Amino acid sequence: MSNKQTPGLSRDETEERIKQALYYLTRIVQDMGIPRNIRRSASEAVRVLMDPNMSPGLKASTVISILDEALSDPNMPLFSRVVFLQVIAILEQIKDAV
């Protein structure tokens, strides 16, 4: 097995988790009712998740960091806060193989 794989998750399961996260983040990016800085954080997270040069674990930890920082914004609408927390929960399941 030469390809790096996430322990506990198959490659397909890892890709499915990333697709789920992308779906939720894209909804935030496209919602004009959400403040621009929150949409910008979601857009940056989408960019990271789509980067083919990063490992799944690095993508997950980078996006979690971006979203965690955005969660500290007191102006974040409740809906987007729930979505960010949901994406974090999805991505916490992804880890790199050691």
C-alpha cells in the first residue's frame, strides 16, 4: 500500500468526508445574508480542501484552524456557527497516516 491512507478511514471515506465539508462550506460562501468576513473564511477553507498538494490530515487541521478562528467572531449568525461546528466535527475524523 504505497498511497497514504487515513487510519480508521478508507480513502473513499476520507474523500467523502471532505466532499461533505465542501458542500457545507459552499453553502456558507454562497449565502449573501452571512457577513463577508465569515464567507471569506469559508472560501479560504474551501480553497484549502481543494488543494491537491496537501495531505488529507493537513487539509483537515488547517481548515479546523481557519474555522475555529472565525467562530470567535461575535457577529457570526447562528446558522453559520452551527455549520462551521458541523464541518469541524466532520474533519476531526480525518488524520494523516504516520
